[in-house]
Amino acid sequence: MRFQANRDVLSDAVSFAVKLLPQRTTLPILSGVLIRSTDSGISLASFDYEVSAQTEIAAEVQEPGVILVSGRLLADIVSKLPNAPVQFATDEGKISVDCGSAHFTLLSMPVEEYPTLPSVDQPAGLVPGDAFAEAVAQVGVAASRDDVTPVITGVQLEIADNVLSLVATDRYRVAVREIDWDGSAGVTEATALVPARTLQEIGRTLGHASTIQVAIQNNDDRELIAFTADQKTVTSLLIKGNFPPVKRLFPESVDHYAVLNTGDLIEATRRVQIVLEREAALRFSFSSEGLTLEAIGSEQAQASESIDALLTGQDTVVSLKPQFLLDGLSSVHSEFVRISFTKTDNPNKPGPVLITSQTSREQAGSDNYKYLLQPNLLLR
Amino acid sequence: MRLVIARCSVDYAGRLSAHLPLATRLIMVKADGSVLVHSDGGSYKPLNWMSPPCSLSIAEPDAEQAEAGVSSVWTVAAKKSDDRLIVKVHEVLHDSEHELGVDPGLVKDGVEAHLQKLLAEQIELLGEGHTLVRREYMTAIGPVDILARDAKGAAVAVELKRRGDIDGVEQLTRYLELMNRDPHLAPVRGVFAAQEIKPQARRLAEDRGIRCVVLDYEAMKGVDSGVPTLF
């Protein structure tokens, strides 16, 4: 095998292929990047039976062939090469990489033992890249990181009526965002439960593309999902199991809410929470005069701050974990935010609060992002 | 067990030397001969000690020591070396002796046994449709914690640990190898269940086709964490 490629293009492709590789693997060949050169260019791929990354770039191929080479090592090397074309060649089981005056020799791994990469044939639909990346970031924060409940470590994708909704929860909060789904390619209804960490990486990697092509398919008993954009494809196995029906937790309508400036509330929460002990909650008192945040419960220090709030309905007090609130506030992406209070009949469980965007004090946002948060019990 | 609270200074002589100036301390003289000097802090760690085999002798102070206020000199000498722990007692504030008898030992797997009972009762935590066959299923090399059947009726062997590490995976692997020789049971799949599974153990288990299940002991016991959840 022998080919020559542009350094920047190659570096970008290698870092993409390597990004999703597992840190440590029991099968060393899976730490490799598979590089295949054909007459039309070269393809790079990585795969660990769960997640695969595949990409194609243009290259001047002098001799077609396949090599398997340590992924992280190659990524380190390629990212530091001088600005000159990169020449790859195989030489008696070794791979030589030449770039300008730099020369590297790498060991190659046996290509025959490498597993077959998952192939993606039938696209299911298209999503806009920027909206998808934003939605994944907004929803992913709410996904559970606790292995006790594997189903909620994923983000649930639900396709229906030209809408893709993304849902995630860790039992303390639920985040939902809906984006456009172009199902003209075939699929108008489907669900897929994708590991949140993988999806977040996909959002970051493919979010710059104008559209992302999505495919869901069944390969002998294991379902997988594929995302393709700009000649880059990432596939991931789906999490087995049923995602809890959390969408029904959202209230249909609320007439008891407060509207606040998002930035002011974020800053006040960050300031006041400094004196809180770990895992403790902040007390938020909403009244016609505004919102007062109070941090109590620590013997060493207390803090409070008042900010403007436009309250509709009666005065109310809720106890919220600051990080959970901040996750929601940082995700609304609007100048103002609406915090709605729901009713509850259970005296041991306060009604959840709903966080939604608000373009002005009067005008609700139009982005379909909803973040439902369970308050703690009020102490005192 | 003899407990003495005394104002004393302590010196250790031998391979290493150490000195504790005059202060009030607890001196424990245990039935095995060991002597430990504790302060009112430092958790389980004595300030200084002599491990058995050793011998304790109590002597009168010499004139110079008596002049300094020492009322008795305890010398604990190690049998196998020249190491000595010397306690110069100035004033005894408390001295009592208690017969403790033989200790039953630490029951480390109390939680593990409880986990086994709870998981047997809540066997669906392994997955929908799982049914319990029995706890402590006996094999030639020891009992498997739980034998269950999955929704399709295939045998599932469960190894339960508080903290799941490599050793637990190896143990389960041995059981699985043996159980898979039994035509009544085979094929048997393994489940490694623990409150916490170390990343290396998880990697090894998954590489061997053993499924990992993390258990929430508090939730299984029905203990409310006090923090309300949405569902």
C-alpha cells in the first residue's frame, strides 16, 4: 500500500476516527485505526463492537491496500507533522510515514483479525446539524451517569410526525427537546435509545454539518444507529430496554410561574451556592417583590441575594439543588427564563418545577425545550 | 484486657527509636501480650506499640527517675529482637482489667448475604422475566450465589459482591466453566452483580461475555434517600 495525503485533511480524519476509541481494551487490535486505500481515496475506521467511526478522504493512491495501525499513536504523530504532504507506505510488515524531513516507522497489526465494520445502507431521515448538536447538548446533561439503571444512561430519540424528540432523565430531572425530522427518506416513526456519552460526542463532531443523515437498523439481534455527515459516519449500538414514560410527567398547562432574566439568575445561583455544603439545596422564595435566594444549613456561612422576578400567581418557596437548576438554565439559551410551578397532592414530594425559554418578559420561547426538575423537601 | 490511663512518657529503643514526652495516655495490655499506647485521637492507630510475642516487666524507678517523678517503669521487650518499649509511668489515673474471651471475628459478608437475599426476592432486577431457581446453588467447587432463569428459560449464574473486582470475575468464570459442563444447565450465562464494579473487573467480565449489573443496596432495602425523585 502506498498513498499521499494532505496533512490537515489526514490529521482531521485520524483524530475523528480515534476520538471514540476505548481508553483500554481487552482486544489490542481494537485500539487500531483501519486505513484502506482504494482508487477513489482512503478510508479510516475504528470499531470496538459498540461504537464505530468511519470516514473517507481524498488522497493520491499509488498502490491500494489495507493497514491497521495503533490509533492514538498515529493521531499524536499526524497532529505534530510539519506542513507538507504525508506519504504512507508499507514495507515488510512495517508502515513508514514520511512528511517533509520527518520519518516514522510504525508496526502494523494483523488486518485479518479486525472485525467487520457495521455497514449502513438505508437512511431513515435527516436532521439539521446545528439544531441536533444544540439539542444533544441541552438534553444530554440530564442523562443519568449511574450504572444501576442502564436504560436512563441513554438519550431516548423518538421520531413521529416530522419531529425528532430527544429525552433524557436521571430521575431528578427530565429534559426534552424537539427538532425537525425530515423523514422523506423512509422512516416517519421510530425510537432509539443511544448512550448519552456517545451521542454527545456525535453532537460535537458532526454538529457543524448542515444536515446529518440518521439510519436505524437491526443487525442480528442488536440494533444500531448511524449518523452520517461530511463523509463521516458514527454508529452506536442501542441500549436495550424500555425507557421510562417520562414525557407524561410534564404538566399540560401551568398558570403559576415566574419569569426572570436567565443571566441574572445563573449568576446569583452561582454566588449564593458557594457557602452550601455538598448535595445541599438552595431555597428560592418567589414573591411579588421578586426572588430571594438563600443558602442555609451550613454553620460556617450563610448567603442570600434578591433579584427581579415577574411572578404570576401566589407567592411560593421551592428548594432546588443549584447544579440541577444551573444545568437547566444554561440550556434554555434565551435571555429570559420561565420557571413554572406545578401542583401536587403528595405532602412528601413538592410539585416539580418546569424550566422553559422566554424571549422577553412577556413572550414565551419557541424552541420546544423543556426541563422538568424535582425540588427537594423544604426544611424548616 | 488491661486498661491503664496514666501520665507517662514512652520510649522505643531498638531498630528505630522514638520518644513520646510526658502526657496522659491510654495503655492497653492485651491478652496476647501486646502493649499499645493510645492518645485521645488518631482513630485506631496507637502512638506506639509492641506486637507479640513480647514480655512485660514492671520495675521500680531508679533514684534519678524517682527524682523526676516516675513512679514505675514498664519495659516491654520483644522476644525475637532487642526492641523495647519503655513506659515511664508518673501517675496512674485508672487501672482496670476485663476478661473478653474469644472473639467471634469480623463478619465481613453480612451485607453480601443480605444482598443475596434481597436479590433473590427482587430477581427481576436482573432483567424482565427472570425467575429464581435457588440461592447457593451447589457446584463441585463451591456454591454459586444465585441460579436463575432468564425470560427464555436459559440458566443464569449470579455472583454477588459488595465491591466487584477482578477476583470476583475469576470466581464466577470458574463456576461458569464447571456449570457449562452440566448438560441439564448448559448454556449458562454469567451475571456479575455488585454495589460497585471496578472498571478493570467490568472490562474483564464483559470480555468473557459476563454481564455486569450494579445494584443499589439502599433502594433494594427500601430505604428512602430523602431526596425526592420525579418517578
